[in-house]
Amino acid sequence: MRVIVVKNKEEMGKRAGELIAAEMRKKPHFVLGLATGSTPLPLYQELARLNKKGVIDFSTTVSFNLDEYVGLPGDHEQSYRRFMDENLFNHININKKNTHVPDGMAKDISAFCDQYEQMIDDVGGIDVQVLGIGSNGHIGFNEPGSSLGSLTRIKTLTPTTIQDNARFFARKEDVPTMAITMGIGTIMKAQKVLLLANGANKADTVAAALEGPVTSKCPASALQLHRYATFVITEDAAAKLTLPHE
Ligand code: PGA
């Protein structure tokens, strides 16, 4: 594991952007795995900046997002499709047809999940998967207790996640209770994973994920078994790490 500790979230976005740009320059038909949440926003601003400067080109990039709420159409203001359009896709030269976010309105969710998994395999797999980490250790919506070998499927959100995400909805009751998410096994299949974390509220979870036991109680701990995992973490979120890092 490569653990890079940076001063603040702006620096987190820049370092993560540099790492992705270096990978994108190696491979024209790049397959980028993307995440939602507040953590990757500085990264998305950096990717848009690098794209405008001509440092990276998304015209042949294919993207797959980790997850989407069940029951929210793509144009709902809290859907992850809308989040991605507003925070990244509308600001880079990606072809929207090549951007994939799970369909929260799929009629046959199980068939859709199998199809999503197949679509990732059909383009040769994900080159770099961007991840945030939930306060309960989730990656994507793989809540504690998720099978470490799981593939794309429907998950029920835990009360902690519903509470964490309630800030984006008018009322806590409006937060969807289920989501479609890539599994931990899907994430582990990516060539490289890049997890970002910032904020003192993530310090215990980051320490559990990086230095605790590998356990489904902390789904992000599965990344200790990934062959190429990089973590870009702000000082406050890294405060409880004990092992040496960059
Ligand atoms: P956050 O969410 O980036 O908004 O903290 C992270 C997550 O739930 O994966």
C-alpha cells in the first residue's frame, strides 16, 4: 500500500489528479472508476483543470461509477448521475455515452447488476478506481458485513449512512434506503485503486481500514489485499495512523 499524507483537501485533489493524469497518459482508452460524495470534489476540479489545460484528454475515456440510490431517476437533484454530470462530466471533454452510473430505476435490478458487471469486463476492466470512505468504513455502498468477494448488487443502507447522507436531503425520511453498488470483489478487480479521505471525522475509520484487521466489519480494510492500492489522505484524517507513510 502506498500512503500519501497531504496538508489539506486542495492538496489531496492535486496529488490524486497527478496520479490519475500519469495513468491516463499511459493508456488511450482509459477506464476510470468514479465515486460520489464530498471527498472527490477537489479531485474532480483538478481533473477539469488539467483537461482544460490540455494535460489530459477524456475523449476516449470510459467511466463507471460505484453506486446509485435505488428509486432516484438520473435527473433527480440528489441522484449520483446528476452529481457526476454537475461536478465532473459537464466540465470535461468526455462523451456522456461513455459514462456509466448504475440505473436506480432499473425494473429488474438483479439483471441490471449482472449487466453492469459484464459491461465493466467487456471494456477490459477498470484501470483506476477512485474511492472515498464512509464513516462506517464502507467503500461504494458496501456497508459493514458486505461479503469481501461481492459483485454489483443491491444493498440496504445502514442507519449510519442514512444519517451521514441526510445533509443532502430536505428530510432524513427522503434519503433512499437502498442502493445499487459495485461489490468489494468488483473494486478488487480494478488494476489500481485510489482512496481519498479528508477530515478529522475519518481518522478512526482510516486507521481501521489501513492498519486494522481485514474484516467485513470495515469493508475498506479489504484494500489491504489489493495489489496496487494508493491512499491520499489529509493530515487530520491520517492522525491515527502509526505506520510510516510518505
Ligand atoms: P463523503 O462520503 O466523501 O461525503 O465523506 C464518503 C462515502 O460515503 O463513501
